[in-house]
Amino acid sequence: MDGLSKALDIVNPLASLRAVKVDYTPPPRPPVFCPGCPHTASFYELKVATAKSGVKPVFSGDIGCYSLGINNPFNEQDLLTDMGSSLGLGMGLYHGTNGRTMVISIIGDSTFFHAGLPALVNAVYNKTPMLILILDNRVTAMTGGQPNPTSMINIEDIAKAVGVDYVRTIDPFDVKNAQETMIEAMNVVRKGGVAVVVMKRGGCALEATRLFRGGYVTRYYVDPDACKACGICYNLVACPAIVPLENRKAWIDPNMCVGCSVCAQVCPYNAIKPEGNVRDWLKKWAEM
Ligand code: SF4
Ligand code: SF4
């Protein structure tokens, strides 16, 4: 900046700013999804569904917030190159291995419209058995929440129109249904079909809380007497709002929880409970 200011003969606007040393070491934390991100639910459900199906797929990933699915505990991105590549690469992988690979391609809504759609048409045309999971949070979240064609064009209609064998839209916050739908879709792929499952929420978690701030957000808390410290919520759902305490019981940070309800559905001991009207909040979020 100094050099630029000199060349332009102007005063460096940052000259008065100096680095401030703070005596604080942030806790080590891998990159994670935002609290209540619908993609967290989708990756959790995919993990359970593949385990229950007994399949060992190759996950062909893509670029977006959901690239974070490459991290623990999900590890559900084996390939990750550029925007919209997951379908085409997945297809190539299937044919390149002479059909020995079960492929699950993961793509977002804006990346689908950016470059995934031509590959979907080719997957149908080339009769490529694969499961395509489209994570539809209605915006291009990674770059700031810009709108994209999802608000005008229904992805399910497109998939049906191009001849996809199995097409379903499911709410990622409906954990049991989402898992069952994914398992059904994998069975279609096993039989040689192309399956598309659209994981659709009304909006990204950041958008939802921004729009309804102060009004509808419902939070969840852990009942310490009911919690058995099994660790399922903080180890497998891995929402950053859920923290293990020293006694391994879970605690939910009320400043971070946005009330997606996923951890409550997953807890086998019903130890995670809502504060406020969950149904209204989730409905509002679904319809935004
Ligand atoms: S409800 Fe649970 S999973 Fe959802 S944001 Fe709150 S703590 Fe995280
Ligand atoms: S899943 Fe339920 S019982 Fe297990 S640690 Fe979390 S809150 Fe406690």
C-alpha cells in the first residue's frame, strides 16, 4: 500500500493503522458449516444412508459452502475440482471403471445451473447409474447469498423433464425421511437408474436468521439430566453450536443455535429440547 500510495502520490489511508497484538490464542477448530446449515443435515443423512445401504460410493464433490463436507466427520467429497464439475467427473468415473464404481455426485443449486445441468442431460443420455444430490438452499451462499435461477425454475421439474428415473425433493431437516429417500435412491442406482434427490430448504441458515432476527428464531437446549453423554450430537452432527462438556455431556451455545432441530431428531435419549414454537419457526424458514 505504501508503494501504491507513492506511485499515485496520495496519502496512504492505512498509514495510521498498526497491528494490535492480543494475548489470546483461538481454540483449534477445523473449518465447519455454520450452525443450523441445511448442508450439515444433508451430509449427516448421507453418511447414515450409505452406511445402512452397505454401499461404498465415491463422492464426487463440487465447489460451494458444501465443499466443507470434505472434512471430518463427514469425509464425503473424494473429488473436488471446479464449479459444476461433480456430475461430469462422476460420470467419467463410472464409465472409466467399467461400471464398478457407485457414484454419488453432490452439487449446489447455483452450481447446478452454472454447469451441472448439461452433465445431468448426458448422464441420462449415457445411461449412467448415479445418485445426484442437489443441495438447494436457494442462494449462492458461498459468495454472499446472491439469488440464482432456483427462485424461478424448479430443479425437480427439470430433472423429470430430461428423463431422470427417480426424482425426489426432501427437506434436509426431516432427518428420517431424508435418510429413507437417499436409501431408496441408492437402490434405484443399483438397478442401473439415474436418481436425483433435491435437498431443499427455504434458505441458507445465515439468510434465515438475518431475515427473521428478533422474531421467530427458536433455540434448542440440552436437558443435562436426560443427556447420557453418548456424543452422537457433537461427534456426528457436528454443529458448531453443540459443545461437549468435561463430563462429555452436550451443551448448546444459545448464541449460536438457530433452531434447525436436527440434533434433537438425532439424539436417541430425547435430551435436546426446544425453547419456543419450533413448528412456526421451521415453517417460516421453509417458506422464505
Ligand atoms: S438445533 Fe441443534 S443442530 Fe440445529 S443449530 Fe441448534 S444446536 Fe445446531
Ligand atoms: S445425542 Fe443426546 S444423549 Fe447423546 S450427547 Fe447429545 S444430547 Fe447427550
